[in-house]
Amino acid sequence: MSLAPVRRYRAPRGALSEFVELLWLFDGYVQPHAEERLLPMATTELVIDLRSAAAASDAATVAGPASEHWVLETSAAASVIGVHFRAGGAFPFFDFPASELHNVRVPLEALWGPPARVLVEQVLAAPTPEAKFDVLERVLLATARTLSHHRAVTFALRELSVLPPRCGVADVTEQIGMSQRRFRECFRSEVGMAPKLFARVQRFQAVIETVHTLTEVSWADVAIDCGYFDQAHFIHDFRAFSGFTPSAYLALKSEHRNHVPLPA
């Protein structure tokens, strides 16, 4: 008799909440499709395979902020736990610029060295989902170099995530009082991509969030509401980021809005 799939979530507490949006665990999930397309997000994900040996070098992986879509294999049952960082939220936990993780998926061991295996061992040994979440929170807090953004990045993250946009990157730079070059370097170092690209990805994600629960959509209205110049500009960006036309996404979307099942 097979056990029912388990799904658990935790919003982190205290200082971590500014940088980590969610801790999550999926156990025993089998998808009806063999592959799915993961859409671009300006966030970082740390994922641990709960069915891997503790000593496996790829038991824990990091997927950095993405402006490109990529394909996930989903044919096998999944048993995984992860950390969903906020946009710009992963940089305190690595000792290099977040831009080095842009469109990159890499074993955590390549970034942390031996402490990555220790984390995996502790997570696997924890007896319950809540205990596993406790391990993740404890290790992240111990690893953090800082738990604050540069003030310019804090301001820019807020302003560039508002839709429709109240101001552009040039306006944000002017209000911050930094040179464009210095601001761009600072933003890329903490967030992982240039400010203009970040704003585009956030606008694309706003579209996905808007239409995810809908069956019929006025794409012209969505384009205007999310700050696109016109529908042609919107369609170009949507296809560039997702690889789908808007109508194809609507027909294929799943309960997880950034995971799109691919036809066999």
C-alpha cells in the first residue's frame, strides 16, 4: 500500500524572513508527465534530494536567479526539501556575488564545500518535516555573512517590483543618488542580475500570477495592467522568457504556476 504524498511549508521566523520566503517539502509526489518547463524567476532555490545518500555530491543543489526557462525531469517520484529565497535573498549565504549564480544550477558542495554534506546529513537524520525545517533555519542563520541589504538595493527591490511601474531604473538610480555604474554593480552583486533585467522578469512574473487562476484572459488588458508599452511588446517578452505564446501557457499551466507540463 503506497503512502499518501506529503506537502509541508513553513514561513521562516525572525531575521531570516527578510531573505527567505518559504521552506518547503514534497515527499512521494509522482507527476503524470515526464518533463515540465520551469519559468524564469528572479529568485534562488536550494533543493535537497531526500532520497540521495548523505555523501552524494549532488544531493543538494542551488538554482540561481533565472532569466531563461529550463526543463525539469519529472518521471520519477520526488522526495525533496528546499529553501525558496526572496529576490535578492540568497546573497548573505554565499561568499561571492549573486551574479555568479545567474542562470546557473550547481551542487551546493561546489559553493560551500564540506559543510554542504553536513547539512544534508543533518536534514536526512531529522525525523519529521518540522525538524528538517529547524535544521535548515539553524544552518542558514549560522552561515549568513549579514542579514541586511545595501540601502540602495532595498529601495530598488521595492520600487522595481511595483506594477504597473511607478518609475524606471534611471529614476531609481537618480533617487538613490549613486552613479548608474555603481548602482548596477551593487544590485547585480546582491540580486544576481542587472536592474533592467530584474524589472523585466518581475513584470513577466506579474503576468503569470495574474492569469494563473483564469481560463479566459484579455491579454491586452493584462499587458497594460502589468506595465507593457503595448501588446506586441508583451507577447515578445512572454515568448522570450517562457518559450510559449501566452495562449499556449494558458492551455498547459498546472497548479504550480511556474511549472508547465510539456506534452509527450
